[in-house]
Amino acid sequence: MFESGAASYAAWRPVEPPVPVLVRLDLLFPPTRLTWGRDTAMWARSRGLRLDRPVPGTVTAWAMTSVGDWLAVVTLTVVVDGRELGLTQLVPVAAVERVAADGRPGRR
């Protein structure tokens, strides 16, 4: 009955080719400790996962939630304890910023 328009109602939309973005990890995982400088060990500050700066990634798909919000499916690499860790993460639109062709942040 609804076959003719089914594709326009897809909640999963692959992105081809993948789009380069910057991901704001601080919006995904906000700090919970307000006194980090005084109470966090030096080794944790130097080798822990940095969440205070944007990380480059690529959007490979978009997924819609059951309430209509869009989430980007982002592949990215983070460094923790001196090791690179590749991740694929669902990221809210507010935490994703498109990178322009010249490598600078652009529009979403």
C-alpha cells in the first residue's frame, strides 16, 4: 500500500562518499569533576582520553531516533594511554561539525 514512497521514510541513510567532520567529544561526555587539576593524578591527565578538543572523523550514515532526532554514525580515532583506538559512534547533530574542502570547519 505504501511502497511508492517507502525510500523517503528511511530511518537509516548511508552517506556515500563519507563526509569529513569534527566531533565535539566534550558534548558527548561532559566532565563530571570540577576540581580535576587538584584531584586528578598527573599520569591520568597526561595519558587519559582527551575530551576537551574536537576529533576528526567521517560520517558514514545518519540514523533517525523514534522521536525524530538525527544521529550521525561517525568513525573516528581517539588516543588513550598512547594508543590509537578506532571507534564507530552514534553522535548527536549538535556535536558534529562538517569540515570544508580546505580542511577548516564548515557548516553542518
